[in-house]
Amino acid sequence: MPLFAYLIAEGCRHTKSKEKYFIRLFALGAACQLIYIIFSGGFDKYLNILLTYAAAVGSIIAFERTAERLRISGIKNRFSSLIAAFAVAIITACVFSAFDFSYGLWAAAMIYAAYFFDTDYLRLAAFSLFLILYCIYCTLLGYPIQFFSLLSLLLILLYNGEKGDNIPSWFWYLFYPGHIGILWLIKTFI
């Protein structure tokens, strides 16, 4: 999850249209959720990680629009950003509390850290902090295996901030449903 959370933030930073990015994530997440419901034999309140990512991107869009509207209305820049952040944080916390998003607010916090900080060092430090806190939280809940997710930081350190040319972007949109399908097949036949 952390590697994809970081890349979702990067995608949000570099996309031409955050709204279209949100729609693609949400549509794929909704399709995967529907497939999950069909193959698992019933509705589950648990929402997949793509819907978590879509909700985080949606809250980034809401924050930026709210801050811009406050700036247009004449409120000073720093103050308008604080008001927008507070309003969107409350709404986001309510949405994430109402639904059982995969990785919940932890995933959103990592995306925010990788999106909102300007310098690479601050971005990586804040992202790493949330990841470490998440690993500690999971360990306290009895899931110490999450500490292996810290290995994703090595891959993130290797990322140079540029778009790769080797793998088509559609592959990454199909990766999640593809690996879920493969896991379901393994479970079914074993």
C-alpha cells in the first residue's frame, strides 16, 4: 500500500486534471468492489484500496477548491488555507469514519504527506513518519507483518520524480483487479 499511496500522490501532483484522475480511480475502485461483492458471495462494508485512494484524491480536490474560493472572497492566503484544511479534515474524517476504507485514514495521511509538502525531503520525511506510525499501530493491533511495508521506502528513494516509459499506464490500473483475481483463483483451486 505505501508505494502505491506515494505514487497516487505523485499522480495527483502531475496530472493535467485531478477531477479526471479522481473519476478513473473511483470508476476502477467501484468496478473492483462490484467484482469483489460478486465473487465473495455478498455485500461487505469493507471498501477496497482504490476507493480509499479515490477518496483521498477527492479530499485534495475539495481542499484546493475550498482554499481557492476563500482566497477569491478576500481572505488572506495563509488563513484561507488553514480554514480550508480544517473544514476538509473534518469532512474527510467523517467520511472515513462512516465507511470501512481499506487502510483508512492512514492511507489518506500518507497521500497528503506526499502531496502537500513542497520539497522532496519534507515529503519523504512526513510520508515515512506516517508509515512508521502505521506500522507501530498495526503491531499494537497484532499485525507486525506490516513492518515489511517499510521496505517500500527503498523503492521510493530510488524514484527520480519522472514518469517511466517502460510500462504502459493502463497496466497499473489493471494491476489491482488482476492480482485480486489471481488470489481469488488460487483460493478457489487450493
